[in-house]
Amino acid sequence: MPGGDVGAMRYTVRTHLPLVQVPINSGWSYPGNPKFTLAETWLGQKIPTEDHLPTLALRYLAAFGPARVTDMQMWSGLPKLKGLFEELRPKLVTYRDEQGVELFDLPDMPIPDADTPAPERFLPEFDNLLLSHSNRTRVIADEYRPKVYLPGLRVAATILVDGFVRGAWKVEKKKNAAALIITPFAPLTKQNRDALTEEGERLVRFLESSAKTYEVRVAE
């Protein structure tokens, strides 16, 4: 097709062939010119063509259960999964949430007590925890959603305090100095700030290993 639109053909290949973005040598980064190869070449085997929906559902629950049917639909983009969960019901356990909606989970998975402490943690952009449930108040309050789910389909990097989103973070680097900046959505206790600072310093040293100096700042 010598007269075809090269850009359109390239985009078609990228979105219709199973591809893998391969690692590069420049460390932890988002390259402007990523390299791809065929998934079959990278994996050294043919890509299965049969339906693996039951396996996908079980793996989803292993990571994000207990969950509603609509939660997996939101995560996967696949509609009408109620029949699939009915087929899997003999292999699953069920619960009810505060609204009485049925939740599915794998058997023998731990269910922590409500007062179990959750340590302060940092989530990267587009983390699955923020994309895997239709009821996102499980991890983020409605009033914070506009600060996390951003224009252009971006999802901000966030901090967790007691298992809930309480702010955002980013790393700025100037010459040999790297700073991790935390922007809380609400005031943090001294204990929260101390824990985030400790965890944040480990994170910034990992992300910017070539820097000479490091700091963690909490924006006021």
C-alpha cells in the first residue's frame, strides 16, 4: 500500500497485534521513542486464542477481592459478566457490603479486621488499586476524585494513609538534587508525616539513584 497513510498503518499495527514494549538501557523512565517487539517473539510461544475469562476472573479476585461483578467489569472493560460469576459461584465465597450488594472472593483469602492498621504508602500513576472497582469510595473519597482522575485520562500518583488516598506526590530533579514533594488533600498528623517522609526517602533514592542529594517535602 505505497499510497497509504503510514501513520495510520503504524497505529493499526500497534493496536491490533499483540506487542510487548521491551526494556531499554536508560533505567526507570518513560522513553519518548519506545521499542516494541511481537509478543510471540518475546515470550517464545504462540499467543493463546481460546477464552480464558474464568482464569482472568479468579486472578482479578486474588488481587482485588472481595469485589462486585461491576468492579471487574470496570477494571476489565468487559460488560455482562454476571453469568461468568454465576458459573464460578461454587468455587467462590460471598459477602455483603454496607449497601447489601453481593461481593465475591476466593476461598481462604484473609479478611483483616476493620481496625487493622494500614501503613502509609506511595502509589504510582495509573495504579490498579484506583482503577479496579466501580465503587471507588473504598479507597478514595468523592471530594478527592478531581485531584486524582485528571484531564487526558491521567491518574495521579497518590499517597495512602490508613488505606485511603490522602494526597498526591511527584519528584522534581534539579541538577544533582532530587526532591519528592507530597501535596496532602487534608492536614496530616505528625505521625503520618514522619512515616511518609521515611518511606518517601527510600522511594526518591530508588527513582533518582544518580542524584547526589535527596529530600522529602510536604507542601503546605
